[in-house]
Amino acid sequence: REQLELLIYRYYQSASPQFISDRLEKDYGYDIVMLKKGDLIQGVNFYHLSKHKDGRWNRTNYILHFGQVMKRSGYRGNIIWTLGSWYARKKIGRAYLLQNVTGLASFISPKAFEHFTHLFPRYHYKLKTERDKSIRHFIVDYFNRTRSMSLHYNRDFCFDSPDLDQEDITKDWEKVYRAKDENINQFF
């Protein structure tokens, strides 16, 4: 538990004790997946999976919600891909790449978003067209109804959490946050 708390504080330095405690509780609504080497946690990701039946074809649609992703300083590797693919295989099946899976995530890091786009190559984040508006409606409905989370987004599809303060990430920008794709960096 102490390692998880320290890992969360690494990414959310201004987090309140309640913010940390909520993320470590079973009833928080996420599965906590860790990558460990011996007794040392290398990385952690929070997931929630829900299934929905498509009325027309009665096909199962999965919604895989990626929560916070964090890794230990010095760990070299893609935590999102490693833990995400393990979780999908375990919860959906080995052929999860052939299933109808929608991935949802909120990001504080352009680098994490860039890794997410490798898992889900058809992604939406600009939300300017009519199709984008329907995607936005789907996401708001998913969080409010399916997850019972009251999240409110602005027109740029960003939200603020009352549990977190803005933090200066200048010293960590190159190593922790910067994506290779400059367009993604500009969006953030």
C-alpha cells in the first residue's frame, strides 16, 4: 500500500489524502493492475470493463476505461501496453484485438495519450464535427450513467478535479510528459 501511495504522489504531488485513499479502496470502481519485479512495484494502471449488447446484432461491445497509469522512476517500458494488453486478455479473452472494444481514458500526459493511440488507432480528441458531438454525448452518458461519476467537460473536452491543483511540470516535461508527436503536445 505504501508503494502505491508513493507512486500516486509521484504523479499527483498536490493530491489530497482523500484522493489517494479513494484510489486504493476496493469500492472505487476500478480493477488495480500492477507490474511487479520481486516486491517492488514497477507500474500500476486502474481499469474498469463493462459489457453492452448491441440491439441490432446482439453483439457484445466492451468498454474498457483506462484510469490513472503510473510507473516507477527509472522503469523503462510501456506500462499502458504491457498492463492494458494483459488486462484485456484476462477479462475479454486472447482474441481481444478481434472484439469490439472501445477504450476510454482521461490523460494528464501527452506521452501517455500517445501510447494509448497505439492500442486504439481510431481515436477522437478534437470533438468539432457532428460525429465528434455524438462521441462526446456517448462519453458523458457513459460516465454519468454507467459509472455514476459526475464529470463535467468544457468545450475542449477537458475537466478539472477539485482534488488536484495545477502543478508545474517543467522539470519533468522532457522525461515524463513529452510525446514524440508534436501535434499531441500542442493539444495539451
